[in-house]
Amino acid sequence: MRRTNKWLLMLLIAFAVIQCIQPARNKSGQVLQTDITNMYEVPADVQRVLKSACYDCHSNNTRYPWYSYIQPAGWWLAHHINEGKEELNFSDFGSYSLRRRISKLRSIENSIHDGSMPLSSYTLLHRDARLTEEEKRLIIAWVGGLRD
Amino acid sequence: MKHIILIATANIVFFAACNGSNNQPKTGNDTVQSAQVTTSEKPVATADQQSTSSVKEIVNSYLKMKNALAGDDDKGTAAAGDAMVAAFDKFDKSSLTADQKKVYEDVESDAREHAEHIGKNAGNIKHQREHFDMLSKDMYELVKTFGAGQQLYYDHCPMYNNGKGADWISETKEISNPYFGKKMSGCGTVKEELK
């Protein structure tokens, strides 16, 4: 009994210590000149879908869930957000070359079309990020329109 | 049991304490991150890399990729993707005119990313082909601007992309379709000869 208590104590201490290593938060609050909304027409319904299903990992503003304050969950999220933003950042879309923008729009269409985005691990916890067929069509039509 | 509750409470207090202090430096971070993304795309030229550099190497890795895709070889495709990234790294921009440099940098910003993706996606040939489609447009621009030093053909496949069609560059006049592979190897037409 004493032995298990000791282990439990060590585990709890370790858990407490890692809480102090909080990753930087992805929440700038400001809209950059290069934000996609400053570059292209983004209709309100498209914007709503982008915000609820994409922006958490593909913009400079994440809506953090409560468990993001608890490590290691927060680390895992930060890693995902970094990867997502590197791939595509709607907040900085204007800094991409024209060629790259067109490719990004194509990739958005492809990944929405075959359902690889939003990630299933994300939609599992964010039910509002699951896209209906209607919403998928909306996004695909929007990026298709921008490309032309 | 009492102990555990005590420790748990201490834990929560501790957690709350360190949480507060760590949350402060929020702003400013994002601009730094995005700046890093853009700068990391520029190739870093080191002394020994500058000697052997030409578009030819980039185009060659593209052709290898194309042939691997035509043979449904995802691993070979990925290897060619990595080779293309290396070719971009080696490329010496210093001899280019201002106009050429503009085209090159525009193409590279996009093509490098496709090459990286293709390199990382062994096992997912469908995804590799999606990127190959976009990469082919970049390569066309590159060959048009710089020439390839060899006879090339710009081919068209009308069926890919749900019938929207896609293009690719080949070194042979004979069609060998990289989008459908062995399944429909002969599907496509030559739409332009490049020199």
C-alpha cells in the first residue's frame, strides 16, 4: 500500500510539473493585411463554415477547448496547430505567391471532396466542425470560383 | 485516501498558479511564426552546393516522378519528390536575370511544397497524383522559361479530375499516363512539343 502511494505521489508531482510548460497560445486577435478576407470575397455562410471547421488549425486564432489548459493535451494541440498553419494559414493567405494560392485552393477542394479534412480526430471532439454535404458543396463552389 | 485528496488539491492549486503566469505573452507570437514559415522556404545555398545547379536536375527528378507514377510506384514517386527538393536546394539563382529570377521564385514557392508532399506520401498514391497535377503546371512554366536542354512533350489526360483534365510533361512521344498508371497507361494526347 505504501509503495503504491509513493508511485501515485510521484505521478501526481510529475503531472503538476508539466502543467507549467504551457505552449504559446495561437490567438492574435488582430486581422493581418494578408488575411484571406482582405484578399477575396468571403460570403457570410462560407465564413461561418471556415470559422467552425477550419480556423482552429488554419488561422492565427484558435478557439481553445478547456482541456487545452491541461498538459499534455495542450502540447498535442499546439503541435497540430503548428502543422496546420504551416500547411495553410487563412490569416496570412495573401503572403503566398499567386501560384501557391491557386494550389492551396485546389488542395482545399481536394481535401474537402475526399473528406481528409477536417481531420476525423478533430471532428470527433468538435461536432460542429463536421461538414454537411451542403456545406461541402458550398466550400468547393467558393474555392472553385476564386480560382477562376 | 486522505493523502490522495490532499495531493490532488495541492495539484490543482499548483496548476492554477502556474497557469496564470504562463498565459501572458500571447500577442506577437503569430507574426513571428508566419514570418518563419515564409523564410524557411528559401533555399540555403552553401558553398559546395553552388557548383552543380541547373533546371535540368529539377526536371529530371520530375520525369523520374512521372515514370514512377505511370508504373503505380508510390515509393519511387516519393523518392523522386525528395530528389526534387534536393535539386531546389542546390539550384543556383545567382546567374539568373531579374525576370528569370521572378519566375523561378514564383515556381519554386509552389513546386517545392508539392515535392515535399509527394515525398512524404509514400503509401498514398492518390494524394501524390493530386500534387503531381499541380506540380506539372509549375514544371511547364519552368521549362518554358528556362528550356530543358532536351526534347519534351506536354501531354494531356482528359479524364483526370473528374473529367476536368490534367497535363503532364514527358520525355517520350509515346503516352504513358501518370494519373491512372497501368490501368489506363495509353490514355492521353500530346498537346505541345517543348524544346
